Amino acid sequence: MTSQVRGSQLARLLGQWHALPGRRRSPDYAALAAAVRGLLADGRLPLGVRLPAERELAEALRISRTTITAAYRELRESGHLASRRGAGSWTMLPGTHRVASTGLWTPLDDRDMIDLGVAALAAPPQLVAAARAATEDLPRYLGGAGYHPTGIIELREAVAHAYTERGLPTSPEQIMVTSGTQHALDLVLRLALSPGGGVLVESPTYPNALAALSARRARITTHGLGTDDVGWDADLLLGSLRQVRPKLAYLIPEFQNPTGHLMDTGLRERLVGAAHAAGTDLVIDESFVDLPLDDTPLPPPVATFDRHSRVISIGGMSKPYWGGLRIGWVRASAPQVQRLAAARVGVDMASPVLDQLVAVHLLAEASSIVAARRAQLVAQRDALVGALAERLPEWRIAVPRGGVTLWAELDGPISSALARAAEEVGVRLAPGPRFGLDGTLERFLRLPFTLPAADLVEAVGRLAAVRYDLDRTGRSQWREPSVIA
Ligand SMILES: Cc1ncc(COP(=O)(O)O)c(C=O)c1O
């Protein structure tokens, strides 16, 4: 199935295309082609979609059709567009690029690239020993068929125990192991949301959650997070639930990705009450709950306040341990877990037994592994914050108290332009608009501190250099976007 992007949609995505870095030196058609390549690069324009007809885009952008014709020709020549006479033009990528796990594409020879597009740590040193120990345990499972749709009992017990330790009594029957948190979200959406159903999300939010929601054709409403210390505006959030009455709300209360905010206890309690009154199910993504970076006590899990099976919690091993494990989970009521398992059988049957055993061994060492991860993240966060204060002092940064990312407020609506320019100097960024729905958030940039401190400092140096180049190449042409969320 091919989807089509309309002229007005592409014009909105293109936003400031005419003011790209170096713009004054290149003709309109080249600037337009570069902007389309940028949208493909950061994943906002999907692969395989049909672009608007030349006349339609010319009208939407209020420029001549000849410019569009020349831009499309350049995109065809660079391998970003395939056209068939009479049928239209589709986005594609040149053979020298691949689609990365983040949905961003990367050149093949990218060893020198500092990748700030991915917010995840390299594996902890304990992983190899855990994998060896898991192979020793494997014979216990080899006598059976190996399909455990809710997960192997040892892992479900370990995950349930961790919830109980956090003050939320949980039995293994309430846990279903998944192939990562993203898989957990997808399964929950299959079960709890019919196509076209209404969903409330934070803005900004985790881009792959938006992708999962758009795959379900969800009707999305956003709750804009503030740039202060608090993030959620309680009255607005609860008011939206009351007025919109979405089928579902997807929220990240612990060290929210990308802002790093932590929701306080009072709002957690009120949120569950308001959701119940509105008939809304809450999907609570706890990906970062193990990663507080100071001594602030963690509020109780949102599900603590749930009396009516309204809250489905999802989480996983990717952030405190390793993304390559692909182990996540759902915590819900036992009947909901059974329904999820039935849905899952039609998708992937079950998670790999060996990987689950590795997870069991890692969780058995949780306290020492996670303590080391936190210390590492504190040092890297501080190095990043220090480098930003020194090299880009105009950017406003709230130092996050946990998680792995900070959300910088830039000194202009330059995020996408900066990401394009940064790619040229070997830094990959996820620009602000990737974390929203409609091409806004150009004034913001997510910066993860998951790479070694030296890489972070080097990346900030390169960013500072291209940031000031943007000024030299046409800052006067920047216009305020119509909305800044
Ligand atoms: C909020 C959030 N949810 C889910 C995921 C995906 O996690 P997993 O690797 O467990 O699928 C991420 C990864 O960045 C995330 O930040």
C-alpha cells in the first residue's frame, strides 16, 4: 500500500526550507531538494510515500512549478525519488544508505559519526557472564517446546518481585514478557485501541510511540509539557481527559523521554481518578524508572492508585541494561495478561528462552549493575551540561534528575537546520520536531548523555561550530514558526 503526502502537508513539514544553512549560495530548487532529503533523513517523511504532483506542491509553497520540477529531478538523480510517468513520484533512499533502528538512516561508512540520535547505553560488562550462566540453565527448558507466550516463569517472578519492592504488590500472573517495551506498547494498543481510537500523549513524546499509534491510525490529542521543572500542568492534563475522554492515554511519568521530567505523587493519584471517570485506560511507560540520578525519592508507581484495572504498565531492560537484549514486559491484571498473550500468539508466539534467562541473571545483579549505570550517567550528564554551558551558553537547559536525555531550548527555531548541518560534521541529532506531531518543536533539541563523556564534549564542540555557521548563512531569514509547543 502506498500512502500519499499532500502538498499542504509537505509544505508544513518543509517549514523553513528556504533558510537552510548555505542557502544564499544555492538556487531555490537545490535548497528544496536538500530540505526533502533532510526530512527523509530524520524520519519525518517516510520511505515509499507518494509526493504531491508538481503543480500541487508549487501552489502549496507559492513558488514556480519549474522550481519543483528541478528539485524533483535533483532528488531523482541523488536516488531519493523514483518516478513513473503518469503514476507519480515516491520517496526512497540511495543504495549507499540503510535504515537504522531508530528509523533514522545513516551512511554506511559512519564510524566517525557521533550518534546523538539514539538514547541508549552500550552493554554493561556483566552481560557476557550473564549470557554464559544462561546457557548453563538452558537444559532445564530444552525438554519442552520452548513457547511461553507470557514468558518463562523465572523472569516473570523476577519482574513481579521488582514491582513488589517498589511498593506495588504484583504476582507473576500479572506479568507478560515481551520483546522490548516497544513490542509491549504495540501489543497493548492491539488489545486496547480499535483503529481510529482517541489517544492522549505528551508533547514532546517518544517518537516510536507515535509511530506505533499512527500504525493503529489513532486520533492523537497532545498535552504540552512545560519547559519549567514540573512538566505536566495538572489542571490542563486532567481537563483534557475530562473533555476529550480519549480511549487511552500514553504517558512516561519517570524521567520522561525526551524532557527528563518526573511526575509527582499527587498528580499520579489524580490522574488515575480522572482516567477512570473519563473511561480512559492509562498506558504508563516506565522505561527509565531505574535511572534516577540524584537522591530524590521516587514517587510510587502510577498503578499503585489503580482500583479498576485502568492502568497498564510497560517497561523493560533496554535503558538500565542493554537494548540488544530485546526484553520488556507488561504489568496488568491477570485476565488482561491472558488476553495479551492470546493476541501475541498471532504476532510472534513468544520471546526467546535464552534471552529471558540472560535477563534473569542480570536482574539478580540489579543493584550493582544499576548503581554503576547511574554513576556513569551522572558523569556523562555533567560533562554534557558543562560543555553546553561553555560552548553554547545561549541554550537553556534544565538539568534532568534522571533518565538519559536532556531537552535543550535553543536560541531560535533551528533544530532541523542544525541537525542537517551537524550531519556534515559527523554528529547525528534527533531534532525537536521528531518528538511531536506537526513539525513544531523547532526550538528544541534532545541530547542524550549515553555516550562516553569525551564523545559528548567533542559533539558539543562540533555543534557549536555549525551553530555559528548557521548565523553566517542567513539567520536574518529565520521566521518564527506559527506554533511553538
Ligand atoms: C519511552 C520509551 N519507551 C520505549 C522505548 C523502547 O524500548 P525497548 O528497546 O525496550 O523496545 C524507549 C527507547 O528509547 C523509550 O525511550
